[in-house]
Amino acid sequence: MNSIVKLPYDDSTCGWYEALPPPAASHRLQGQQSADHVVIGAGFAGLSAARRLAEHLPDARILLVDAQRVGYGASGRNSGFVIDLPHKFALEHPDPQHKQRLLGLNRSAIAQLESLINQHGIQCQWSHAGKYQGAVGDRGLAYLDHFQGLLDNLGETYSVVERRELASVLGTEHYSRAIFTPGCYLMQPAALVRGLRDSLPANVEVLEESPIRGLERDASGLWVLNGDNGAIRTPSVLLSTSIFTQEFGYLRNRLLPVMTFASWTRPLTDEEMASVGIQPDWGLTPADHAGTTVRMTQDRRLIIRNTYKHVPRYGRSVSGGTRDKIREDHRKAFLDRYPTLSRVPFTHTWGGTYAISRNFTNFFGKVNEGVHVTACDNGVGAAWGTVSGRLLADKVLGADSQQLQDIQAVTGMPSLNPPEPFLGMGVRTRIRWAAWNSRSEL
């Protein structure tokens, strides 16, 4: 039996989630259940996998199970970018076909999300706003030049935006230059995830606040998923559990749990918007990956995101004092960019845990008889989760396609990690070193 040791332990101050109306009462796992397929983890990947299974098998019973409320975990805690381009490290891959496959998969995910949003009227601040990649000083500009060369090699459209033109959108001259890429979409992640849940086909039953604490095979070969107040028997388990996949006994010592943090303001007033000349609805990521992400939402909140922590115990690794220090660091980054908005407070500061691998490789495929996994999004979960969840369901059911072949070609096995305590020491040192080197871009 694979027993779960550590469960999600997220803070209760995620602005995206708190901005939504309270959800309806949850349905929880009770008693002895059976299902044709069970998807564990109701983030972007799990929602997409459950939907796809239901589309293929409209008469099957499909259970989607999560330890928390839908939208409360990592999928509802990101900065609200759905990015089409391969991630920074993947963009450096030497094989052009590899990058084109990633690009096609990401754009397929965006098209899938947009279709569902339009079909079901999901209100999630969905916007084809594009994305800025910004640089502050010489270090950031060097990274930006490198990024421009990668885009040229990929044959992608972009525009270079200098300080004054950039300031007319961002309301700050803090940035020297940016590259604008048009393929990114912005959204309210918790609202999108909740809307995707509410629009699932009728034969998908969602069980929230129902942690699965162990998997075992019974004498007949079925999987038994043991919860606090019940169990589920099924021949087919799909794990869309990101970093928690290792808690089920798979990909152990191959995933690194990392938490990143964000703070946001209350909505800015008309006067505050005018005072700095800021426009609504844009997003900027740092050219130096250890720098600061900044977003202006459609409802005119400014978001600051930076700081990374290695969190071997997930949310329990971060104390209240640590969050207070991170909030202070966010405040400094905010005032460096918007000193005249010093009276605008932060209302929420939150963190979210995700999985990365040392070789920046995503896992996709079968790990046991009747158990399939998509895991390790390496920090780009909205698009990757959406497309990998859909294609994992296709793989389970034997529905081949060019996209399924593509995702199998670009995924693999995450590298083994060194044992503790050497792993933790190395990761913490690397994070501190990156933050020190990137301090001019924070």
C-alpha cells in the first residue's frame, strides 16, 4: 500500500480565491464507492482529464477527487498567465522540432480554454493581452537580448518596447526595455478553475475536501483509494497531483517542491490610475527568471510576485514570520516601481507550491498497471496542465493523435535528486545565489 504522508497545507490568504463569492457546499467522499475512472487532483490537468474522459465515455462514472476546494490549490494561486511560448529553459532546447511541438501543445491548450470559456460563459477576466518580458538594468538587458535571439531562432513575432512607450502602459519608468509577445492570455485563475469545474459533463462527479491517503490493489486487481470517511474502487487512476505525486509513491526523489509568492493591492481608484498613467489588464514577467513579475488585473489590482522557497513539507515549511518578510520584500518592489502609490495597501499575500525537476523535464505516462500520471509542469501549469490532462485521458483510452505523439516526444523522466540533507542545502543555496545575482531586477 502507498500511504500518503504529507497533504496540501496552503495559506488562507490567496487573493484570487478570496475575491470570489463563497462556493457552494462541497460534496465529500463518503462510504464505499466505485467508478470507471478516478482522477485525483482537480487543478488544470485534473479538470481537463476528467472532461476528456467524460467526452469519450458519456455513460461511464468518473470521479474527480481533490483534498481541497477546487481553485484553492496551486491552479488558483498562479499569476494568471496562460503562456504559449515554451518556458525559458525549454526555449533553449537545441532541437527546433522540440520547441515547435511545445508551442503547438501550448496553443492547443489556449484554444481549448477559450472555447470552454465562450461555450459556458465563464467569467474569469479572460483576455488576449499578450505579455511583456521586462528588464531593469544591465543584467536584465543581457537576458532580454538572449530572449530576443531565441525568438528569432523560433521565428516568432515580437516587438521591442523602450522605456517611455512601456511606461505609458505600466505607469512606471522602472523598466529600461521590454519585449512584447502577443500570444499570451491573462485570466483570473481561481475563477477559471472554478468555472471549469462547474461546466464539467454530467457524468463527472467532483468530490472536494476528500484527501486520498493511500492506494492499494485488492485481490481482484482493482485499485482501492482510501479516504478519511470512505474508499473508492476503480480499475483506472489518473494522477494530476503535481508535486504530491511523490506522496502516492511515484516519481519519488525526482520532483522538487518550490513555492513562489505574490501580493496584490486593493483595486486602484480612477485618480490613482490617472496619477501614474497606468493602463488596466497587462502582465510583465522578468527577463531574468529570478526577478519580479508584475500584473495589472482587469479590476485594477497591482500584483507583485517574486521570492522562491524550497518547501519539502509544502505549506508547512513556511512560517507566518517568513510570509511577513516576503510581504515586506514585495512592498519594496512595489514602491520601487510606484512610489507615488505608497498609500495603496496590499490586501493579500499568498504562496503556491509547484513541482520542478533538475533537468526541467515533464513527466507524462503510465507508472503502474491502471495508473497514469502527468506531473512536473516546471512553473507553467495553466497551459501545460490543460493540454497534458486532456492527452493523458486520450492515452488511457487508446485514442491516438498527432498531439499525443508530440507530448510523448517532449516528455521524459525527471532526474533523480541527491539525497537529503544535500538536496535541501543545494536548492536553498542556489535560490539564495540567484536572488543575490538578480537583486537589481527585483
